[in-house]
Amino acid sequence: MSEQVFSGTLDLAGLQALIDACRQQARFSILERIDAIDFPPLQKEPINVAEWPKGRLFDEAFELRWEQIGAAYRVILAGTGDSPAPADGLSEHPLPVVTDELQAYYCWEETNARLGRTLDYRCVPGQGNVKLFVREFRDDHGRLVFWRYVKMERDGGGQ
């Protein structure tokens, strides 16, 4: 099924409702603020948007990402037909794509001293370093036009 991309601006209550609707369908999350980054297991912990001005919930079928701009939140919901229904206030944007490809990128090691903090990829069980899988969409000239996070997994190796 083809990729659908919706975007728009939501208020805090609208975004919280969308996150609550998506949370049970997503296995992975990245939450950010100026002083912290977290990777909570979504099936066990709720997300309070007021505490996290930037974040992503994702799984193979969809990605929901947001960033606070002033008092509102810029929101993008992308995925296949299996993704959650978009919220009121989000409009669809056609994606001029010729190809899409799944790429894997290694994330920072959890104890890398260069970061100045310890990361804990709590939403990714197992052992080893964490890889982030990203679906990249390119136009007919090979230019990257859109991407969305798909999943995270550990490589099974030692840290």
C-alpha cells in the first residue's frame, strides 16, 4: 500500500489525544527535551506531551512525530493504510516518490562518554548495540524527499 503523509498544527489536547490513540499500535518511541532524551516502552508507560516538546512514536505501519512551536505543536503522521486515523486539523500531502528503501543506522552506544549522558533504549529489549531502521523515499532523481522511522532493534552483540 502506498505511503500517506498528513501534517498540520495541533494544540496540546489534540496532540495528547492523537498520541493516546497511537500509543498501543507503536512499539518504539523517542522523546526529547532540552535536558533529556528517553526511549520509553509505550505499552507500559503513558506519554505526557506537556513534558516532551519533541518526539516520535513509530512502528512498521506508521510514524507520528511532533515538535512544539510556541504554544502549538507541528505534527506529521505518515504510514500505510494500516496507520492510525489522522486527527482533525491534519491535511494530506501527496508524496512524489519513485522508490522507497529501508536503511539501518546504528544509534549512539548507551554508555558513550562523548554524549555527556547515558542513554537507555528502554523500548528495545535484548543485548547489543541499537540500530534504527528508516524508510527513505526518493524522487526520480534519487533525491531524498521524505523519511520515516520504522523500527529499532539490537544487533545481539556485546556492548
